[in-house]
Amino acid sequence: MNTLLKFQATWCNSCSVLSRTLKTINMDSVKLIEVDIDQQPELSKTHDVRSIPTLILIDSKTNKEIKRCTGVKTKEQLLQFLGIN
């Protein structure tokens, strides 16, 4: 099961919009980890997060980044990004 890192902040309106959209998707095939950039700035630096929201898909076998996207996305765009049909 791949991991989806969602970099966000409590003050970020776009992050809230993205969260609501993600809640409409069946995430059984992906482990979602939400990272507050204010609470975990070192993790944000490690993953070179420069804007929020940022989604990073991590391969479960290699623990390496598969791909990333930033900004608000539609449900269809998120399904494509996650490879969920």
C-alpha cells in the first residue's frame, strides 16, 4: 500500500478544500498521512515542500517519491493522480 503525504496548514483555505475533496474518495488502497507544515517543518524541508497544499505519493516498497502535485484538484484529477479507477 503506497503512502500519500498531504502537506497542509490549519490557516490554508486551499488545504481545507482539498481535504473535503479527498474525503469523497475511497482511500482503502492508499495510506493517507496529513502533515501540518507548522508542526513538522523539518519533514516539509526533507520533502522540499515549497507551497501548500502539496500531495506526495510514496512507493511502499522503495519508500521513494513516485510523484507529487500542488494546489487544489478536482476529484477526477485526484483519482488520476492516485491511480484509482
